[in-house]
Amino acid sequence: MIRSLRIEEVGISIITDAFAKGITFFDTSDVYGPKVNEILVGKALKKLPREEVQLATKFGVVKMEPGNLVVKGTPDYVRLCCEASLERLGVEYIDLYYVHQIDTLVPIEETMEELKKLVEEGKVKYVGLSEASPDTIRRAYAVHPITTLQLEWSLWTGDIEQESVPLCRELGIGIVPYSPLGRGFFGGKGPNSFLETHLPRFQAENLAKNKIFYTRIEKLAEKHDCTPTQLALAWVLHQGDDVVPIPGTTKTENLDNNIGSLRLKLTEDDLKEISGVTTIDEVTGSQINEHYARYSWKNANTPPRDGNFPVKTCSVSSVRHCFGSIAFMPVCDCGQKVSQNSLNIRQGNFKCLLCIQIM
């Protein structure tokens, strides 16, 4: 009990210290803890002027544990979560309310319509999406303006640059990169059991090869008279005025290190040089493991509102890019219903897991 109280005291002190140093945007979620992080943030907010804080929280993940991620985006669940978060945070409104993960069984329009009602009621000021596909973003935006999109973006995770970032700029949506230090890699963080299990890049044989990227950034940091953490964060910050990274920390010294990135002024040549030493094609190991990849933004399309599933044909080579879309095909050629988690393609046909094994 004493230890938990001490952890809470440290967490609150870091938030209030960050505010005193000019940080006013704080991001949490109902699944962090779960629940307890919102309570901690709420206690910290009582020590701060509420109108000067931009508070973001998220809903949509019912359960998150190794090998099991349960997501829900039904209208009744949207409202239930919002009311519960308001109570835990001890506030009358949430500045920015995110859909944390996209429920691929519920049309995004249904989720957004309930969020729109919460905005109209004054319980939420702005709506954000996290881990949403370009198609889902467009459909959600058609119901109600999306203020921000939260996706992973760092020196060694840049797959959102091809389509998601241009789309956000087309629609005027801000970009909030999570894990801007590459899951702590560019902060000098070593592997732990979670990273090794869920993030292949941190597995021993891959990490041994990937350490070269940290070494290169470390050398460039000396050139810019800063730490590797500050250079990596500054690179993300310099991707545009519409980019607001959210590095997490539990230590005041790391907070100060992160804040120090704001003083760096990088030129276009600097940015090119930094990007050049961390070429994503050279990185060994995938960004996340196969299980959690099923829930990433690449697979986050939702069913059409009218219930008419479009029939799509894809080549084997493009299956990874359209996996979320082909989830709309509900039946295999054999008549077996196909779940999103067992889809695959052979020769342009939709196949259930059993048929694939037979083939």
C-alpha cells in the first residue's frame, strides 16, 4: 500500500512539474492501469488550473493482455466509457476524446454519431482517432470533424508517411505520434520481457543488428550538442507544426531531457542527415508481432453502414495492405463464414483458414 501511494505521489509530481515547465497537454486512457492512470491524472488536475490544461483520454479497448485484445465501439459503450472517465478524472468535460482502437465490427459512423452527441452535450470538446485506417478517417470525418490522429511515428517507424500524414493534412487533422522514441529505443532503453515478446525489433538477434542505429544517432547528437533522446524527439517535432509527439515518462530527469528537445533548431539538411542514418528498410524485425498487427491502423477498416459488403479482389502480394478491406468479405468459397482473424488470399480468392490449409 505504501509503495502504491509513493508511485502515485511521484506520478502526480511529474505532471505538476511538467505543467510548471510549460507542458499543458496530457494524454491518458481508460485502459492504462486499467482505470488507475485516469484517477492519478485527475488528482494531479486538482492542483492545476483546469482551463489551462488540454486533457486527452481514450476509450475502446475493453481488455488488453498478452495474446488478447478486446475492442468495442458501439454507441452505448462510447457513452458508458465517457461518463466513467469523467468521473475518474473528476472533470466536467474532456478536451480531446479518442477512439483508442477501431472496432472493425461496428460501422465507424455509429461510433462517431455518439461522440458527436457527447460534443453537443458539452462533455467532450474535440474528437480524435487512434490507429485508424485512411478509409475509416474519411468516413469518420464525414460525420464529425476529427481534431487529431494518434499513430506511432519515430525515426524507425515511418509507414504512416505514405498515406496517413498526407490525408491528415488534406483534412486539417493534427498528428499526435505515440512512441516517438521508438518504444524507448532512441532513449537508450534496453529490452525487457514485454518488448522482447511483442516487438520483434527488440528480440536479441534483431536488437544486436539494430543497435547500429542508436550508435549513429548518438554520434549525430554530439554534433548538435544534445542527447540522442533530444535529437530523436526534435526530428519528430520538425515534421510539421501540426505534429505533437507524446513521449511518456515516470522520471523527472527524463521529463527534463524530453523538454530539452524543444530548443533544437534543425535545418532541412539536418533532417535529411538524421533520416539517412536510420533508414527504415535497414531495420531488422517487424514493428509489432503478428497478433497485434491485426489491430493496427492498416487493418482498421469498418463495415459499411448499409451492410452491403463490397467484393474485392487482391493479389497475394497486396494482402497486407488491404487486409482491413477484405474483412468485408463474410463467406469463403466453401460457404464457411470467415472471421477477420483468419482471412487470407490465394489466387485472388477469399479463403477461410481451413481451405488455406487444404491448399
